[in-house]
Amino acid sequence: MAAGIQLNWDMVEGLKDSIGKNGVCSNYSFETVESTFETIQHTKNGNAIITFPNTPIKCGGAPQEIMYLAEEHFCEHGVRENINVEFMSAGASIFGVEKYRHSLEKVVARKKIHETYHVNIVKIDTAKKIANFEHLQTGERIENPYSMIHVTPPMGPPDFVKNSPLADNAGWVDVDKYTLAHKKYPNVFSLGDVSSLHTGKTGAGIRKQYPILVENLLAVDAKTTLKGQYNGYTSCPLVTGKGRPILAEFDYEGFPTESFPIDQSKERLSMYILKKYILPLLYWLGMMKGRL
């Protein structure tokens, strides 16, 4: 089972009809993604809000990346002093892995981005240009006016999976986190975003999952022991500005599992070259062809 993840736009009141209009944008909408840069270009003052929901999402670094790039654009065009850039996240910190969190905290401080955590967006009022948030610890409702807002929609398992016998209590395909085999149905396996694997929902994670899945599928067919073991590896290249990504790689335990003999928590031009020129080739010519 590799059905991917579902975007639940309707979980934020007013969001579905607002995307791509009146300062509301999202890179997660294929139909309106081009409006993101247009929205950034038209923002000259006020609050530029970037949100992160209280659900798992695909490509967890993407909301941060557009925030850093927008901030850099504001600087380049002489309007940064007129704009308050705000990261309003349902999470507890800028990043879950300590090594990379320290580096990203320095980036946020350098860029003078205002952070608010444990808040989840619940409503968009485009007429008043106000975003409503709920504080997840106190239940307090917070209203925040915006000139632009980039919204990452809540996400979850597809309905047909959520409502099936394969799902766990949260709706994901309920598999063993090491073997990828279903906990109840031994002839069912899952990988990627739809699975219950407690790791980042990224293409890099799937690249490490599918060889394990294939090995264990063949073991089931041969009626032998499942020996393939997935360690939770995932990767998240975080672009903090033009030519300056941080390449986060880590496992289930939050332990860095870096591919290069350098400190990948530092912003590096080499990681930018990797992300822009090399990873697309690996993805389209390697992963999608089954060669990697």
C-alpha cells in the first residue's frame, strides 16, 4: 500500500476558496503554486505569516524554505524593514533534531523572524485579512492580521485507507516500523506517506524503505524470516537562502546519519549544488526508474 497523503484544505475554515487570492498562497496546491512568488512580490509591508499545521505533512522542510526565501526577497527589494515575518507553527520548535535545530535557530535569529509555537491555524478571513489560530496548550484563540500568508494545509491518510481495516487509530496503514509488514495482515506491506512509520514523509525516506520492502516481500513469498530492517532514515534539504542549504539526515532516534564527511548542519554552497542540480537527476533518472 503506497497511496500517499491527502491534503485536507477544508480543515481550515475559508482556506480552500482563498488559496491563490488576496494574499493567501500555498506551495502545496499544484493549481495555485505559481501565485506564491506573485504574492511575495506584491507584499510591501505588514505581516508575512508562514504556517505549519498540527498534522504530519509531506516534505516537512518546505514551509521553512519558502519563509527563508521570502525573507531574502524582501531584503533584496528594500522592503524588509516594513515587514514582520512570522513563523506560526503547531510544533514545539523550529526542527525536531537537536543538531539541525541549533543551526536553524541561528538562521531564524539572523533573519529576525518572529516565532510562535504550539499554535494551529483554524480559519482564514480574507475579507478582513485575519488568520485565526488556536493555542494547542491553552485553547486560546489568537487573531493575527496578514498582508500575505503561506498556509501549509493539514494532511492525513486518504479516506479510503482511514476507513479500512488496514488503518491504525490515526488512520495510517498500521505496519511494523522496521519490517514494513502490516501488524495484523502478514501479506500486506506499506511504505511512504500513507504508512504509520514515525519518520519524515519524504522521497529520501522512501528511497531507503523500498529495498527493505522488496527484500521482505520476497521473504514472504519464500516463506522465510523477514530480515530487512528499516532504521527510519529520512532526509530534509533545508534551503535557508540562495546558495545556502542545510542537509538534514537522521533516523528514528533523531540521530544524524549524514552522507558526507562534513558537518551538514552548516549552510553550504556544495549542498545547494547537490539539491539544485544533482538530486533532481537522482530522483528522475534513479529513484523513479528503480535504479537507486
